[in-house]
Amino acid sequence: MRIETAEELDTLTEQQLWAVAADKGNEPSLRFEAIRAWLRPDDGDEQARFELLQRRASRLDPAEVEEDDIEDFYRHGPYFDGAGRLIVEYDGVMYLVDTQE
């Protein structure tokens, strides 16, 4: 699902937020904001979201991600590499998250 501005995220459902995050055609900053919004639902059940994210994740060998391939706004938390893959780093371990529901 493609969007043009971050303001559009405010009107999306949780499924649409995930679709925006998964769509490699969206700007990386919009994808990041979409997954961040998805992780913080209105009902406040962030733990359930983290558990779902954990079930979708597989451990990633750091050698598979080149440093200069990582987006400029790399942060601890969810980010996207140059191939558009959603990666979460937690406790020094990198996880590749399956963005296909």
C-alpha cells in the first residue's frame, strides 16, 4: 500500500499500517513510521504486537547486511536495509522480519 505523507498514517488500520511498512515503493522514513505506529496500537497492547513481531522474525547473520546498505536513519529498533527488508536489532542480535502476512 503506497502513501505520500506521514499524516496519512493517522487514518490507517493496523493491517494498512503493516501493508505500508511492507511496501518497498514507499519512502523508507514512511515505512519506518508505519511500523512504529503499528507497534503502538490505540488499545495499548504493545506486548501483543511485540510477540507477533517476534513470531515473524528469524535470526539474521550480520554479514548479510552491509553497513553502507543500511538506511541513514538507522536506529536501535525496526529499520529497513538497502534491499527493503525489515530488520529489528535487539540485545545485539539482528532479526529479519517477514513482512508478508
